[in-house]
Amino acid sequence: MPPKSSQRTPAKAPKASPPTKQALAAPTAQRSALPAVSFARFAGYFRGLIYILAAATASYVSQLTLAPVYGEIPSSLHHEQITTAVFFAAWILKPLLRKAPLKLSTLIPVIVFHIPGLLNYLFQYSTTWGAVKGPIITEALTVYPVILFSIFAAATNLETGSFVLDAIPAGLSWGIFAFARQAIPRLLWKRIGSQWLLTRCGMHHALGALYTLLAPSLLLATTMGALFHSYSENPLCVLSPSLNATLAPYNHSIIARTESVTGYVSVLDNFEMGYRVLRCDHSLLGGEWQRAPKGFPVGEKFKEPIYAIFVTMEAVRLVEPAPKNEKPSALAIGLGIGTSTDAMIRHGIQTDIVELDPAVYKYATEYFGLSKNHTAYLEDAVGFIEREVAKGEKKYEYILHDVFTGGAVPASLFTLEVFEGLKALLAEDGVVAINWAGDLKLPAARSIIRTIRHVFQNCRVFREEPATEDDIKKGRDFTNMVIFCTPSPLPYSFRRPVQSDLLGSYARQRFLYPKYEIDLEEYWGKEAMMDQETTLLREGNVDMLREWQKKSAVGHWSVIRTVVPGGVWENY
């Protein structure tokens, strides 16, 4: 028999078992986990961003709070460099900060809520520490730990897990922080004081609340005492009877105060010597005697100004040849308490006032008797000048330019462009008076005066008083001065005041007529006056003036503390 074929019958494939419930659920779980992971990562990025913005805001609020005690410029001398160093220290020290026994983010709201009370204590040492060291020490004990812990908290939310790759989120977060540090002041400054949350104390508490939402903990129970102190006793936060009790040993009392666009503004009475002053941060905008000091024959019909330089500015009316317009008009750039401006109004001159700060205007009217028959423009002077020059409708016979405060001036108001605008607004036979205070030995003085003379050409400079022997020996010459200029090349003089010019004021009898003229060619030398190397201040290089003024602002801080005691500045 032939052999049988060896073919094999193919095996049947086994029946596939139905999928289990777990197998069916696995892909679904994987798909649902992906959005959850992405959302958690996104939430971390968002928290990191909030911490960065909060740190930048804390930086700004700290500077605002220090300004009334140390002045805006001294407070900021090293602030930017130190906050930058603290920012990168938070990223570099991340491994070390992780080892802290407490979660550092929970400490931030505790620190922030305690800052107003801590500042009230630390400010008492401002005279001892001085204008340069004081802000550094104060912020080292208050805001710098807040920034350090905030950026560390942001870093833990943004980190990649790799020390090398962390450079990417660190760089991006630095860009956000640096931008916010510049943008937040521009965003908030016009709103400062508009409501309690936008005051110095209010913003500290708003930041504390934000940090609490980011990292709540039982540690917040330790802030109850600090909050009670802030709302009841702390003079930085509330105008309580205890504030004037604190000021009483210094013979001062606060009549009114507010926080506004240019700083902390208040009206102070010295009840021992009998004068009233208007304060803005760590500077005095002017003042008046409320009663005659001993041996001073005060005028009966007019309160006496305590600063002679404001009276001297009124000498624009004494310039001869006088403007031909029988109904002259005046423009005042900067108001202060309105000493010279009010005098122009009292002399029947139609006066326009340009004042940036509504609080300064309000207090000048309510507490220093600024006459009402004028037109006020509460806005930035640069914008006002540009707008009115473009219109070409107004011409003023007299312009008073007085914006000096805190040992410095708004640099934007001392540029070639601004003075050219003022010249365009000045009548052909008009006069402008510019108040400036500074050291004639420093570059700022020469640049400012050269810039003014470049525009007006026909200028004369008068100082408040002669240089002292001590200043001459030390090679300095800080003085308050008025620069009178006319657009006409013709020589001019000052007539002697008559009785009607004095407005019943003994101070005007003594100081209205300009006395101490500076011969600039003799003082600096003819070659120096023609020196083309002396910088003309323009919009593009005005930061030079800001740098020059840092030294004078520190010097002004020391001088102004001899006028009003340190305890008054500290307990604002």
C-alpha cells in the first residue's frame, strides 16, 4: 500500500477571551491622567508667576514706605542692586532653603503683616543709621526676606529638576520680575491714596492677604497682635490721638495728612515757634508763620513766609522795562504752599497754576490761604506745556518755575525741550523765574544753568545768601537760587519795591528785591561758561541729572533734619 500522506491538519486558533474591565479601563485612565498632570503643571506655573509679581509689588511698596523717612532718592540708592542679588540668591540657594524646618512660603504672610509695626520701630533709628545705611538695614529686616522667600517659592513651582536646565525658568522669571519692578510703579502711582488698600499700610495688608491665599497656615495666628496694632495705634496706618502725643515732645502736631501721587503729604504745626509747613515725603514745600516770632515785626495783613527764596521769585514784577500789557498774566509751574503764586494773584494778575499733585493744591488752598481767583491745571507740567504750545493761544508775561523738592528736581522739567516750550509761552517782553537749589561746585549746576541760558540767553542768577566761610573751606557751595531770564537780548534791571509791592509783609520788605547776584563768568571763568563740553540737558540724556542729584539728595536729607527734628519725620 502506498504510504499515507504526512500532511498535518492545521490547528484551530483559540477563541479570544473577552477583554477584562481592567483592560478596558486602562487606556481611559491614561488619557484622563494626562490633562490632570498638565493642569497641575499649569497651576504651578501660575502660582510661580503670582509669587514673582507679589515680590515686585513688595519691592515698590517698601520704597514708598521708606520715602517719608529717608527720601525717595536715598531710599533707592542701592535698592535695585540688592533686590537683584536677592532674586538670584533665591534660585542659587534653592537646595539649602529646602532644608528649612518650616515651609518658607508660610512665613511670608506672617512677615508681611508684621512689617508696618516693625517699620514703626526701625524708623526710630533713622538718624543714627543715616540716609545711606538706614534704607539698607531697614529693608534687610523687612522686605528682602519677603522677596527671597517669594522667589524661592516661585522657583519651586517653576523648576525643571535639573540644575542646568533651571537656568531657563530662572532667566524667564528674572525677565518678568525686572519688567514688573518697573511697570508696577507706573501702573499704581496715580492711584496711590485713592482708597485705603492703595495706601502704604493698605498695600502691605493686601499683599499679606494674597500670600495667605497662596500658603495658608496656623502660623497666621501670630499676626493678630500686629494687625490690632496696625488698625489702632500704628501712626503709619491710622491718624490716632497717639500720633500727636508722640509728636508733642518735638513741639509739632499734624493738622492733616494724605498719601498722593508725589508722596506722603501732610500739614504740620510747630506750636513752640508758631509756624506751619507743608511736607511731602522727606522735604518741605514751604511754610508760613502763624504768629510773630520773638522780635519779628510780622505784617498785619499777610501771613509771613518762612522761606525767603519764594518771596524773591516775585521779583519778576520788578523787572524793568516792564511788560507792556496792562493786564498781564502769569503761569506757575509747581505750587508748594503758593507763596509767590498767591502774591501774583493778590496783585491782580490773572494766574494759571500747573500742579501735579491734587493733595498739594488742596492743602495750599485749605491750610495756607491760596486765593481762589485763578485757574488750576492738576496735571503733569510737561504735557501741559506741550499742549499749550501746540495750541499757540496763550502768552504769559510772567512764568514761575518752582519744582524743587527733596534735594532734587523732576529731571524732566529741566530739559532743553521744556525750557523751549516755556519760551514759546512767554510774551516777548515777559520774564521767567526758575528756582533751583544745589551745589554750584558740582556738574549739575553748570549743566542746568547752561541749558537755561542756551534757550533764553539773557539771564541773571541770584542766590539766597552769600557762601559761608565753612563751605568755601570745604570746597562746596550749596545754595538756593533764582534764575531770572527774558527772551529779549536787551539789558534789564530790577526797580526798588514800593509799599504796594510788599503786601504788608516784613519778609517782602527784606527779601523781595534780589541782592546776591552771581557773576557766572567770574565764578566759573569765562572759558568755562563757553565750554561746549558742559552737557545740555535734553530728554535723551536727562538720566545724567538724576545721577548727579543722588549726592545732593543725601546732603539735603541731613540739612532738612536740622529744620524739623528726626522724630517728626519718623512718626509720619
